[in-house]
Amino acid sequence: MQIPFRRLTAEPQPFSLEKKGLMIEGTLRKYRSGLVLLEAVMQGSLDVDCYRCGESFAIMPDEKVAFLISDGPFHGQDETYDVVEMHEGVIDLDEIFDSEIALLESDYHACDKCK
Ligand SMILES: [Zn+2]
């Protein structure tokens, strides 16, 4: 799902997408010039590998994420949020959440047997 920066205003715009069994729901709104604030919750079930025995099992994440998305290269920093850069004037929600899910997957998860 791709959303052009120019379509976003200070009014929060809801979005939802589904990925790998996770339901992602959130909003996008203009934060300040060239920056959009994304707030979302990731819920559902996600298959991960146990870091000890390698067995695949499901976790039930309930993750809140909030960060800024920059229209082009971002210089400087924001005191509250991390900043993700996007290019060509569009916010690629698939790209953003593919990497958020990859982060969840790469955490150390132990299955019931190995806890
Ligand atoms: Zn295990």
C-alpha cells in the first residue's frame, strides 16, 4: 500500500493492512513540513523460530509503533520519534511493515519447551 505525502493533512488518516497473519491498524498525519507521523498497532499471530531448538511456533504480538516518515532525506533529529526516510514522495506501508515484522521475527523467541 502506497500513500503519497501530498495527500496527507493534520487530520489523521486511518489505514489497515494484513501481513503474515498480523493485522496492522493505524493512522498517518502531517506532523510538520516534510514529516508524517505514523502510529499503529500490530496484532495477531506471527510464526517465529525458537532461538534454542529452531522449532517454528506462533507468537501473539500486540505492538504499538510510532515514528516519523520523512519525505526525502532527513537531516537533524526529532526529540520524540525515530525517523524513517521515504523517497519519491510516497509512503510505502508494505516496505515499512515488512521491516517492522522482520524486527519482531529477529528477536529472541523461546518456544514453550525451551522456556
Ligand atoms: Zn524451542
